[in-house]
Amino acid sequence: MKKYNIPNYIRYKEDVKASQPSFKELTGYNRDELIIKFLPLVENIARKFSTTQQASGVMSINDFIQEGAFGLTKAVDRLDKSILEDSEDKEKTLKSFFSKRIKGAIRRAIDMNTGDIRIPEHKMNEIRKNPKDEKMVSMFFNSIFLSIDASPYNNDDDMMFQVPDKSEPYNIALLNSYLKGLMQKYLNTNEYEVLRLSYGLDCDKHSAKEIADKLNIKGASNYVRVSELKKQAVQNLIDNVDHSQVIDYL
């Protein structure tokens, strides 16, 4: 398990235990009491997420609990207590309502801290629900390499590209390290070098001509061979990488 601040965690547990509201009907709890009462649910859900470097990047269990608590707070603010009136098991109804939002908050935080993968959230959820679908693995790699290739149009009149990107920074170094590990395992030397140099995973990006010179690929159309190797390498990754490796990283 990834290291985390144990004294902070112990203090958090003690505070939650000491702050638990006195027992009464759930409909009688105010906003703050509901949040505190269901904080143990947050930790229970948070501990179901992997804390490996590959799966969650820099995040530890403390981070999961914190993000889950944010999700719980938002869920309580959105709660319509009228849904409890017709419920036979009010606590079960609340747990079901809160759990979805707690999981979503933790997943979004993980997605923001694991790599430079521009995949919409609804597509990530689709990947998680259909992990054995080869098309999902294909989308994973194509999204990565297409996002690296993509660049905004050089058009000062296009307002879309003048809007500042205020999203959280991605852990590009972690993504590059992860990709290189997969590439070394499943690609031959030329395929590996073509992808590494083309996308600048640990260096500056190289043109097809420069890559051909480095790999000693001769001929007037050597850049065409480089392009073929690049497509071949991506396809080999799609064909050979196990879906579980993709899901763990997402």
C-alpha cells in the first residue's frame, strides 16, 4: 500500500467517532449531522479503490477519503428528503444515493491525477462497465496518441481556442512512464523507438525524417516506412495489451 500520513488518519478517525450525532430518525438529521453520520461510508468506499501508482497516480487513501467527503457533501446538498417518506428502509435509500456520488467524486479525482488522457467521463464509465471490449482498449490508446498529435488551429479569429484551459494539470511524467513500460513489453525495438521519438515521451518530438535517420531506415520514402511503423506499433498495443491494464490505469 502507498505510504500516507498515519497520524492525520488516526486523528481523522477519532474526530469522526467523537462527532457522530446522537441516534434519531434519519429525517430529523440536519445537513451537518447527515454528513458526519455517513463519513464512515466514505472511507468504506474509498478503500475499495486501488492505491497503486499505476491505478491512482499520486493519490493515497487519505486523498480518496477527502475527495469522497467532498462528494458526500454535494450529495447531501442535493438530497430531496421527500424521497425518504415513501422508503421502507431510509438508511439503505440514503446509502444508495450517497454511494454513487462518493464513487463519482473519487473517480474524477483519480482521472485528474493519473495522466494526460483526454477521454470524456461518460466514455471512461463505459470502459469500466465493459472492460473486455477490445474497442475500449483501442479507444484508450487512440485517445492518448491522437491527443498528443492534436494541436489547435492557428486562427486568431477562432474564439474556441482563446478560452483558457482552467482544468487541473495532468501527471504527464506518470503517463509517459506507464506507456513506455507497455511499449517495451509488447513492441520490437523499431516500433518502440518510432513511438517514443514521434510523441516525445522522454525527449523532444522528432519528425519522420529525423526518426528514419536515427533508425538507419534508408530510401527516398523512408518517412513513409516510419509512418507505417507508427501505425503498426499502436495496433500491436491494441491487440496485445490486456484490458485489465487499461482499466487499472483509468
